[in-house]
Amino acid sequence: MELTNIKFNEAGLVPAIVQDYETRQVLMMAWMNKEALKLTLDTKKATFYSRSRQSLWIKGESSGNTQSVVSVDYDCDGDTLLVQVIPAGPACHTGNTACFYRNLITNEDLDSGNVEILRNLTNLIADRKVNPVEGSYTNYLFEKGVDKICKKIGEESAETIIAAKNNDPQELACEASDLIYHLLVLLNNQNVDLEDIFKELTKRHK
């Protein structure tokens, strides 16, 4: 495989930014030489070049925290790679999900969250099912079962429609949030993973 569009530096290396395919979180930065890149493309396993050891290394070969490669893109100059992966564990040797876990600044005016909120809420709902908490509304729904959950979805759907008819953006946001929460509870109760929804939605815009 010819890699004529990739510009390796004087040491024969190119920086690779590794991003979680599902969450879009930037996980780490590492280096690849031509052999590491070819192996990554051929095996679909993130493979890098260690400058300190001067040897190739497959991410997770010793820790088990492997990274399955979904795609490899290169920037407009051809001197930086973006590797999207599905990780099997933390990317950082410290045990953190990503190497970028220390913060210099956060603009509170803009930090309103992102799609990761859905995953966090989904994980919290799943944890409540396994580790019930006294007084938890989520556990109450699980205890009552699918009929109760579906009834709540019906109620929240109606309230969402009313909010839209009232032309009240704030009310609509609140009611839509209630609807999404109850839908996530239903998905968990019926053993449907959020990833299954993402896969179906992806098909809709192809």
C-alpha cells in the first residue's frame, strides 16, 4: 500500500491523534512510522512507534486496552493523522479514559455539555438496575416494569406535544428531556443498547 499522501518528518514519523469513534473524545497522541501505519491499516489494530524504545507497539498488547480502528484520516497538509477507534479500555497509562484529563481552562459560558451526556445518563440508568438505590425514581420504574415505563413515555410524549403547541422553547426542552430519559429507561429495560440506536440513525442519513 502506497502512502504517498502522508508526509513523514525527518525522523520518518507522523503524529497520530486518536479519537473515540463513538464519543468523539480525543484519547491520546502517539507517533507512527510507515510500518506502524501500514500495520494499523492492515490489521485494524492501532499500532504506533515508540521513540524511547525505538520499536513498534500495538496499543493494549500488554494491558489489554486495545483500540479497534474504524477509520484513519489525514489532514490538509498530509502531516497529521486522525485515527478513530473503538477502545477496549482506558487509553492512558494512568488508568484515565484519555490522556487529556488535566484542564487549563473551561469557558463556563460555552460548556453546556454534548452527546456524551446521553452516554453518561445511559450508564447511570444501567448502574441503577444493577445497584439499586433506595428512593431512586429510576429503580421505581424498573420495579414497576415495562407497562409503567411505557405509560410514562405516553404521558411525556403528550406533554412534549403540548409544549410545542404552546410555542414555549424552554417548556419544550424540559418535556423533551423527560421523554428522552424515560425512553432510555425503556431501552435498558428491554435490553436495547444505545449503540443500536446510533447504528439505526446512521442508516437514516446515508
